[in-house]
Amino acid sequence: MRISFSLLLIFTFCFGFSQTKVSGIVVDENGEPIAFANVIFPNSTEGTITNDNGRFYLESDNSYPSIQVSFIGYQSRDIELNSTVNYDLTIELSEGEQLDEVVVYFGNRSKKNNPAIDILRKIWAKKRINGLRKFKQYEYDKYEKVEFDLNTIDSALIKSRVFKGLEFVFADLDTSRITGKTYLPIFLNEVFSKVYGNNVLQKEREDVLGNKNSGFSNNQAITAFVQDLYSDYDVYANYLKFFDKSFTSPLSRTGIDVYNYVLSDSAYIDNKWCYHIIYYPRRKNELTFKGDFWVNDTTYALKKINLQVTKSANINWVKEIYIEQDFEVVNDSVFLLKRDYMLSDFALNKKESSKGIYGKRTTVYDNYEFNQPKTDEFYKTASDPFDPRVFQRDSVFWSNNRLESLNKDESGIYTLLDTLKTVPKFKTYYNLVSILSSGYVEIDKWNIDIGNIYGTFGFNDAEGVRLRGGARTYFGQNDPWRLEGYMAYGFMDKKVKHGFSAKFLLDKKSRLIISGGNRRDIEQLGLSLTATNDVLGRSVASSSVLTVGNNDRLTNINLSTLNLEAEPFKNFRLRFGGSFRTLSSALPEAFNLDYVDPESPSGISSEVKQFDLTTTLIYTPGKRTIGYGVERRDVNDEYATLLFNYTRGLEGFLESDFSYAKYQFSYTQPWQIGGFGRLLSTVEMGKTTEAVPLSLLNVIPGNQTLFTLYNTFPNLDFYEFVTDTYISLHLEQNFNGRIFSRIPIIRDWNLREVVGLRGAWGQLSDENIALNSPTNIPLTAPTDKIYWEYSFGISNIFKILRVDFNFRGNYLENPEARPFSVTGTFGFNF
């Protein structure tokens, strides 16, 4: 998701029929902006609230002669509109609320004697029986369109060198009804589906019947970003997750701690009497919204709600988030979601004039039907959303199934993008963005990608400066097979290294994949307790330019693998395979892998030849992916991962040296802790039976690089602890700025707090110590007491940097033990 978002940021620099429009700023008598002031068209339910800087934009398809502006503690004002378009108004409010104004606020900011909060409590009591939850079974049609637009387009941008020769794309521009900015559509995706649900069985099935895409239809990174960006949410939930952040819902039970609520008005909407409540945050920098909602006076079900993220919210690269939902009255007691609209304004900063990209999603629901039972088997056999027929629906299908018609700008996207793809300059821009996003240079005529460019340069003590180049086959994002390889050269050891892999999808339904490859390279083993036999992977520790202490415990590896993998159930993968490895030290004088070998003339061997059979079970409940080829892309990161790995070493087969069994288990789970941020936890445990050499044992993963690497111990050297039985725990809590947001001055920096705690226990048998006695490194395990570390980190420094201060809890008596370290990482994060 980070790479996909950086792609959109780069594209930012490369690339109205309403009857009443009005914008401006609301200030007090001293000229200071008034945030969260109420701006409405009189005698209507159409309105908005000023942002943190007192600015607003309001638009309607109807004609209105004036607007009404009000805020608690100030006299309300009626402002006449001289024309249908009135921009850049400055509206001054005087202190001293008048009681005879048309708009009268009831209640106050406190929790006591506030009728708005009394209504809110009734919403909490009723929310479990509202909507679809009232029925045993339900089904409905769902139409969704996602659009991206370049925004804040002015004459300077149109005339810039970047768009020279592309001026025709600006022929038809429109203005956003939310922000009032000029925009140009560049991407559109439409999906029509049928949804079936059973509240008794707690199951739901969605059959995608049509999918139409313009723009970057073959770019999997963009598609994955869209899928992750616009995941479903429920405004009745306590927290709403956007961009990996948990925002407190205004309907949350904890909302009264972070919002002010005001009962503003009441009126009939679709023949239902509804209360109008305005809400806005109590403090800056928190992940909250401002807006308003209308709620029915008897069922206490929502009729409509607007949510807008405040500009002070601690979120990067997003200037605006605006959400509106409308609910349909089915009968006197049933209110169902009819339309859901979300707009995000992506930009490098939050200045009003900054250019960016709109991301807009509109979802329309219709043709609800209830209490039509389906069998349990029905919910297990959902249709294939990647059926090619789904992507080939004709215009008649879309005319019949669009639950909301495309406007003129949306209709023109398909034609515009078809034209742009023939323009060489646009293709150059697209290729540049694609390279930076994927790391690969596309050679279309050969169906080959060159890369990954981000792994070209490296350095370590064994190879010195290292250069690497690679390539892969790529016909499209859903290729049924893929070949990939690389070659590398070390200028110190003057040796050529290589890696090659092949994958073939034998059966799409069961995800039956056969894969294999060979790798001959230098690697830092022991960086992960539950390591995989990846013939193309390479750890950061093997290529890191800057390290702490001597980074000389590197291993020559010659690895060949053959695997068969299947997914018999959704998100449950089963892999069986074999591997043959030859392992030896890359720097024997500084670090050897010697072990006792009675059959060797010297009684000692320094190289291991090993054939293993491996069975791996991986379960990832809640994981979502896109694509149906041999390689798919994840589109979310909030799922758990459970892994069980059984390895059996076969002595004598292909001259394999050892017979042993290894059992490994790991469980990784991210937790959204409401308004306290995100906790990431990992538990790992394992055991190796029989005596094996050091290269086959389990090393507690140290980290001598200057990079923050999750699931490692930054104050441990490589191979400082070696085990045959182990258990480890890693906890990392990101508070997303909740603490810093309450500290004056610091809260304006939008920093975020990260706290880590990790520990490991293990033991090493006497047999293993005796077998590996010739090695020149100490063989110790954290047996007497659990080894532990803790860390405090500050992230979001300059929006891209994170720095961690790591402390060692014990075993300080170990030779050259590092009691303290500083590590860091950088990247684009929301």
C-alpha cells in the first residue's frame, strides 16, 4: 500500500450544473477564523460546517437567495447571495448569541443536561436492531464506482511544460460540490454485484456480476490500493478504519469524550420527523470528524449523516476526507442504507492551494428483499469474481444495472484514457510512475520486466560492494506462470551469484501451484526463526551498508527447491516440498560453521549438505487478495497469520548429512485498540529433535543493522543466542499520536508514539553443544532467564521517518553486549 500511494503522489505532479455555489471564510470580530461554524441554506436540510481554518464550500442543485451562518456564543447572520456563484466571502460573526434567530441551538458543550447526548444514548440502544439486523435473511443489489481525479487545476498547470501536448485533456473540467475545486477525472472503476446474507448463520455471499475499468486496469498496485483504500465500514461502529487509522465514530459510545454535540433543529425528511445534531471535536490532532446527522424521532435510526475529517487530524498525505450516507425509509420502522459517498483529497500538504488527487467512491444499494432462506451450501459456493466474463459486460448490461447514472465527466473517462494511451508523452509518464511503484522496468515487446531496481546496490563484509540485476516474465497481472531470476557480483570476493525460480498455476479453483528454483548466494541466516526456503529472497542484513559491530557471520548458500502448494479452503494454504542445501561460512576465519564429523579425516567438517522434506500450513483469516494468476496481491493488512511448519531431514539421500525433525509455529495478529492505535503481536515457538550443526539450529534473530526490523532483537548480535527449543514474543504498540496530541507545541508536529516489548526463551541440548564444539563462536541460549528488550519510538518525523530507542533488559554480562541502540526506518505512511 505504501508503494501504491507514493505512485499517486508522483502522479499528482504529472498529471457543474449546480444552481447555487458559495464559498468563503467565517471569522470573529478580531478576524480570527471560527472553526466548525454552521452554514446552511435556509429552510432546507442542505448545509456544511467550516473547517479548522474557518473555510467552507457549499453547493446545491437548487437556487437559494441566501445562506445562514451560526455558531454557539455568536449572533447568527443571514447573508444574501448576489448571484448563483459566490466565492471567497468573508463573514464576520459578533459575540453574544441572540435568542430570536431562526436557527436556535439547544443544549451546550457539556455532557450534562444536553438533549443531543440524550438522543445519542437512544441511538446506542437501538442500533443493534436497526437496518439489515432486523431480518433473518436479506439480499440486495450493490453498485459501486471508484474514481480518481486531478484537482486544483489552474491555468498555470495547464500551460506548464509537463502538460505540453496534452492540453486537450482539460477541455471539459468540472467543480467538486464538496470543495469547490476544479478537477479532471483520470480513473474509473465500476462494479455491480448481488449480495446475500443470513443473520442466523452469520454468513454473507457477494456475487460480482460485472466489473468495468478505465485508466490503469492492468496495474495491480493501483487496483490493490483502491481495494484497500475503500474497504467497507459501519458508521454505527465505535471506530471507523481508514488509511490504517481508527477514527472515533460520532455515534460511538466513547464519542462524548472526544466530541461536542449540539441539537440544532428538527424537520420532516421523507415524511419522517427527524432531529438535526451537529458535532465537532473537543481537541485538535485527534482522529475525529466534524459534521452533522439527522435521526428519526421514534426509531432513532439515521436518515442521513455527514462526516468530515478535521485538517488537524494526525494523518499524512490526506487533506480532506468527506463521507455522506443516506438511508431509505422502507416502512415505519426500517431504515436501510441507500447511498454511501466518500471523497478523499490526497496531497503533499494541507494547504488550500496545494494540488492533489481526489479519490471518490460511490456505493448505491437497491432492490432489497428479505426472509428468503438459502441453504448453508449456497453461502459456500460464491461466484468467481475473476471470471473473464465479468470484465466483458456490454453497454446494455451497464445501462440496466447502473443504480446511479454516470455524469458527463465520468462518461468521458473511458474515451479520454483510450486517447491518452496513444500519446507518447503520456506513456512516458505512465511508465515512470509504474517503475517507481513496482520497481520493474517494463519491456512490453518481450513481455519481460527488468528489476527489481531497489535491490541493485548492496554491501557486506564478504562481498564488499555488490551489484545485482534481474528480470521476470510479465504478460499481465493474472499470468498463470512466471519465471524470474537475478545475477549479482561482489567486487571483494570476485564471485558471481544467481537465483532462479519458476511458478506454474495448475488449477485456478484450488490454487494448485508447482514451483521450484535454485539460488547460489551469500546470506545472513538466523534473521527469522520461522525462515522459508525462498530462492529469490535476500535479507536487509545481507546487504546493509551501515551496521553495528562486526557483520561477518555470513553464510554461503546453494539452495534448490521443489514445492507443491494448494488452497483447499479460502485463506488456508497447504504446501509440501523438498529442498537441498549446501551451507558453509562466507568468512571462515572470522566465523566458522565447523562441527564434529567422525567420518572426516580431520574429525571436523565445515560444510553441511542437507536434504529436507517440508510441510507447511498457513491460515490467514480475513485476508483479501486480488487477481487469479499464479501471483496475487494482498489488499489489506489487518488479518491474522497462523503458520505451522514441519521439516524432516533425511540422512543419506543425495548425500544428505543429518536426520532430524523440526516443528515450528508462529501466530501474528494486528489489533485495533480503538482510539489507542494499533498493536501488532507475534508469538513463535519451535523445537528441533536430534543433534544438528549450527547452520541448522534456531538462532534468536539479532539485528546489527541501523534499520528497525520487526520480529528481531536490535540489541542482539547475530548468533548471540542459539537454540534447539525456543519461544519468543513481540509486541509493538503504535499510539498514532494520542499522547503527543495532548502536549502543547508538540501536538502541532503530528508525531506518533511507538512502544515495543519483546522477549525470548530457549535452550540448547548438551548433544548440540558437543556436536558444534569446534565452532569459533560461543554457543549459549537464554535458558536461565527470559531475554527481553523494550523500546520507545517516535514516528512520522517529517512525515516519513521513524526513530526507535532500544534498551536491553538483561544478559548485559555477555561479551560485547549492547545495552542500547538506535534504529530507524522511513517510508510513506498515512
